[in-house]
Amino acid sequence: MSDKWKPRKVVIVGAGAVGSTFAYALAQSGLADEIVLLDANHELAMGQVLDLAHGQAFFPSVQIREAQAADYADARLIVITAGAKQRSGEARLELLQRNAKIIYDIIDDIVRQESTAVVVIVSNPVDILTYVAHERSGWRRGRIIGSGTVLDSARFRHLLSQHCGVDVHNVHAYMMGEHGDSEFAAWSMTNVAGMPVEQFCHLCLKCDDWRAARRKIADDVKHSAYHIIEYKGATWFAVGLALTQIAAPILRNQHGVLTVSSVLEGEYGLNGVSLGVPCIVSREGVEQVLQVKLSPDEQSALEKSAGVLREIIEKLTLSPSSQSKPKGA
Ligand SMILES: NC(=O)c1ccc[n+]([C@@H]2O[C@H](COP(=O)([O-])OP(=O)(O)OC[C@H]3O[C@@H](n4cnc5c(N)ncnc54)[C@H](O)[C@@H]3O)[C@@H](O)[C@H]2O)c1
């Protein structure tokens, strides 16, 4: 073995439903050499580690163990799914402040360890927390990214595939903007079986009113998380797989195009906000934000989404203890 060989270590912070499902999907993917789990609840982390490790005979070789903060130092990828649960009667902004504090503390630990990893934020509200994590770290923007609308785009592709009667792998489609209510379907970029969606609609003749069908599909994408939460309290399977899709180009330097949440620096005429836009993702994290020519309606939807997020960022205040910023890497 060469002295230069370094394991592809992935640290997952937060070993709850999303973190553990991602760990399970990642273990089966064969993308990582080491998967280490860190959670404020040590018993939970240990339970998840043992349960996963007992499956090692059934997936490609990978080390699975509990993490320490020191594991940040030589990790290739750190995925943060840690989050607080909403207390009874707690306002969304108060919950956001508590989650922002959790993210700040984790980012401080990562910076202190002089980590060179790419960091992916998953905890909600993901776009806001990605922005505050980026600000806190002082790192270049591409190294701290959010899961953005990767999951929403997968939901969009699934619903389009069902509607058009075409395999999901023959559907390319992106949701953009906030991972939340102000997101929108980028119809101008939607492609079915190698054709722009308009062309496919003329060929297929399945729906009487394609405009109404499109509105319904886009609405259903936006509401899908609410339906799942009504049924079972939270979502974890599809997001776990979406995170594996984000991990792949980072661990394999694949240059995949994904609508991760990236801090914008003038792209689409926007600054001071992080949201889901198509990006080229490699071992560097976001290597390039693709500035696609959107339709006027889509451009204004993106600006509206950025406005919604900026308004929340401006309301955010952090306690003095969380404002002593460590030296950025
Ligand atoms: N971005 C997306 O597409 C997406 C999709 C689904 C869920 N989520 C979000 O992912 C987050 C996790 O969801 P979940 O269902 O796994 O929740 P969960 O409650 O099951 O797990 C969260 C875990 O974080 C841990 N934690 C809290 N503070 C911590 C800290 N400071 N350090 C380490 N661990 C800490 C808790 O102990 C808990 O085990 C939530 O914010 C959820 O809204 C995001």
C-alpha cells in the first residue's frame, strides 16, 4: 500500500433518521472506505454503528465506527444532519436559532481541526443553515454546500415519469430555489427522452390540458414532504439516497450536475443567499454554479425565493457565546 493512500472517510454528524439512512445507503454504494457517525446522543450513535456494522457481510468493505471531533481533520466529506426538534409552542424562528447555533458549533469544531473536507449541510432550513455555515467558516463558498433541491428534483422526475409513462432515468428535470415553499420547477430545462418537454407533450397526447398537468405536478412536488410527514412524521429514505448522489461526485471527483444549495456570488443577479441551482460538483465541492438562461417567469421565481430566504437570514440573531468566530481555514 502506498504511503500516500488516504481512506475516503465520511463523517456523518447526526445519527438520527436521516443520518443513519444515509449511512446505510452509503455503505451499500461502496463509495466510502470509512463511515463514522457522530451524535450528541452517544448511545444512539453506538447503536446505529453496531447495527450497520453487523451488515458488513452484505455490502462492500467499509469501516464503520463512532466518530470523535478529531475525525474531521482527515475526512473527505462531512455531512451534517444534526438538528433540534421543535418544542411544543416554539416558533419556527426560535427553532431556527437553535439549529443555527448547533451548526455554528459544529462548523467551529471542523475549522478547529483544520479539516480539508467538503461539508454538506442537510439540516433544515437547509438553505439558511448553509448560508450561515459558509459565513461562519470563512471558507471559499464551494466547500460548504447544502443538499438544496436535489431531493425535490428527484421527486419532480418521479412524478413526471409517472405522468408521462416514461422511465425516470429518461427524464431530466430540476427544481430550483429554496428547499421549501418558494421552490419552482425549471420547465425550460426539462427534458423527456432526449426532447424538450414541450416536444414530448405534442408527441404523447396523454393529457387534455398540459398546462394544468404541469401546475399539478409542480404543486405535488412542493407538497410531497408534507404528505409524508402527515403519514409517518418525517422523511428519510429518499433523502438518504439523494445524499449518496451528492457524495458520489465529491468522493469520486465525478463532476456531476446537481441542484445543491450554493452561496451565490452574482450568478442570476443574486448575492448574500444560498439556494438550489444547477452546479458542477467534484472533489472540490461546487466547482461551478451553472448560470442557465431561465425563462422570465423562472428568473422572477428564483429572485422571489432568494428574497424569502434573505428576509429570514436578516431576522437571525445568535447568542454572544456563538459569535466568537474561530480562525477560518
Ligand atoms: N435537506 C433535506 O432535503 C432534508 C430532508 C429530510 C430531513 N431534513 C432535515 O434533516 C435533519 C435531521 O432529520 P432527522 O429526521 O434525522 O432528525 P432526528 O431527530 O432523527 O436526528 C437528528 C439528530 O441530531 C442529533 N443532534 C442534535 N444536536 C446535535 C449536535 N450538536 N451534534 C451532533 N448531533 C446532534 C440528535 O441527537 C439526533 O439524533 C432535520 O433538520 C430535518 O429537517 C432535511
